[in-house]
Amino acid sequence: MLAKIDRFGLEAITGRRKFYHGELSRLIVAENIVMAYQARARADNWAAWVGENPILAELLAEAERLGND
């Protein structure tokens, strides 16, 4: 959604001129999860990636746990 908003504008996508705070926060977290997943997939050694990126690794692990529930 953020990519569409970046390309077309917030009003074109949502019909509003402003984000709600919670909505923006959730979109940023979702974007961070996607970026963490892609970065881990590109890593030659995912265990080393986890050691170098503990915050992103925890975010990704939490998203995976929630997705499996």
C-alpha cells in the first residue's frame, strides 16, 4: 500500500488527505517486516544475519509466529 501511495498519492488511494496515526504506524511496521524478510532471504548465512540484525530478526520472528496462529 505504501508503494501505491508513493506512486499515486494518499488521496488517490485512500480518498483522504491525511493518514491516521495508527494506520501509518501499522503500514511502517508492515514495510519493515517485508524489508527484513527480503534482507534475510538475500543473506548468504541467515544465522549471521540474525546476529547482525537482532531487532529486525525479532520483528520477523514475531510476524511469523502471529502468521502461524
